[in-house]
Amino acid sequence: MNRKTKEIQVPGQETWNLFQLENDQGMSVHFLNFGGIITNISVPDRKGDSKNVVLCYKNFAEYVENPGYLGALIGRVAGRIQRASFQLEGKEYRVEANEGEHHLHGGKKGFHQQLWNASPFEDDGEIGVTLSHKSFDGEGGYPGTIDVAVTYTLTHDNCLIIDYFAETDQTTVLTLTNHSYFNLSGQADTTVHDHTLRLNSSCFAELDEELIPTGEWINLNETPFNFRKQRLLGSSLSYETTQQRVANGGLDHFFLLDGEEKPDIRLEDETSGRTLEVETDQPGVVVYTSNNLPEGKALVEGKTRKHSGICIETQSSPASLHEEGFPEIVLSPDEPYHRRTVFKFGIGATQ
């Protein structure tokens, strides 16, 4: 196991630290203390060749704006808060409307824009870094001062474990996730149409024209979103249903996880043989196929384009602030927040 730290200088910014973790199996993970942004996850294919399987900008300066949230920690609330307002304990709170009339991913100065404190650690068979940040009462319109810690851990068996911790001094709302775009081919200039996906989910949240959940759940049966068995993404994305149209030709939907069978999610690129299995204690996941990713940004390989990556955003749902029947995101002082998502990389069956 090996860890390195590199200083990154970006004009107009404080010095960033780039942490580089590597195990003995040929897997490495790179991330910044700015926004907790994952810039590289390199894993071997069936021939033993390691390539980066997440989209990353060619120029670090692109992460200052980062309109597509590439690789970033998202908070305080991942997802959209309808009309940028919510009621909590009889009081109305208004947060920044940064996507039309709605609030998206914690606002323009959310956790993806913060410089986090960092504490490296090493244990038997694993190595990592804990990122910590204090968000004060009223920041972004949110109530409560919260202490947040996010731990990135690389294990000897090719797992990236992300642990999210938080404590608040008053009742607030919180759901955290990571917004990495996976492309297991290792070729960021290609789409994920040839990837296959399996989701242990029976339903997803219907969206309106502004990507806000209507409050209705749609059964996956007989829909292009039925991934209960491993299914080619391209076959799903080729349909033109109402739900795909509102998401600009793909997925940007919250799936309720069944939670009984593991892994919760499985992604595979059959050409390279790379697989990604995801296990989480979160109640759901937003699967986003980069339908609205700003195009033409220079990546280390190629440029950003539609469907060039797939996000697997494990989380609860901010729709619970306005609709019944959704996993809640309310956090109280007597219930510390701890959620874990494990990304396990491997090799599938030989073709």
C-alpha cells in the first residue's frame, strides 16, 4: 500500500492537495481536498492493463467551476429541493435557487466548492484519508451547524470505501453522495452504451418536466428502466419514453433499492472485462447517464459528451421534504449521520 501527496496550484485558489492512494493489485485512487473531488480511479482490465475509469478534466482549473460536478462530494443535500424551500419543525427555510426555481446539490457554494481539512491514515490492508469540514448555521440557507467527515479508503482487494459522517447542533436536512462519472472502458472519449447494468430495485420516482419527483413511483416491469437483470445500457437509452425525454434522453432518476440482495448495483464493460459492484446502506440511488453534461470540456482523454459516463449517486431523497413515501433526509442532534458505500472493482467472466 502506498500514499503520496502532491500540491496543486490553481490561479486564484488556495493550494490544493492531491492525494494518491495505491494498493498492490494495480488499483489507484486520486482525489483532491478541494470538493473531495475524485480525479482518477485506475483499475486493471482482464489483460492487466490499468486505466482511469472516471471522467476527469485535463486542466485542474476546470474544477473551480465544475458545472457537471465531476467526481465531487455533494452536500448538504444531494439532488433537487423543489422551489428551493422546505418546512422543518414548523418553520420555512429558503435555500439558493441555482437551477431555475429549484435548489441543486447544495447550491453554488456547496460541499463540492469547499477546501476540506485532510487527515491521512493507514491500517492493516487499507489506506486512506479523512476529509473534514464545518458548515455553519445559515450557510446556503440551511439550519444548524454541522461537522462533516468523509473517509476515502482503498483496500487490498480493490475496494474504494466512502464513509460519510455528520453531527448537527439542531435539526436540519442532510444527504451526501459522490458524483463520479464511471466509464469502465477506460476510454473517456467513448459512451457507456456498451456497458451493462444491474440494479436491485423494483421502482423509480417519476419526474416532471423540471426533473422534480411527482410523488408517484413507477414499477420497473415493462419499462426501459428494468435493470433487475444485467442489461445493456444502450438498449435502454435507445427508447423515447416520457421519462427519458424529461431527462434529456437517458436516466436521471431515483431508484429505491430493495436492499435484500447484494451487490445493490453491478456495472460491467464486457470489452475490457472491468466490473464495478456497489454495496450501500443508503435507501436509494440516483442513476445519471450524463445526459446534460456540458459538452466540449477537455478531459485527460477526449472531451465531455453526452452519455460519456454514468453516475451512481447513493443517497436518500430530498423529495421527502415535499412528498410522503420517500426516504427522509432530516438529521437531528441526537442521531449522528453515518452512511457507507463500497465500490468494488473486478474482472468479469472471459468472453
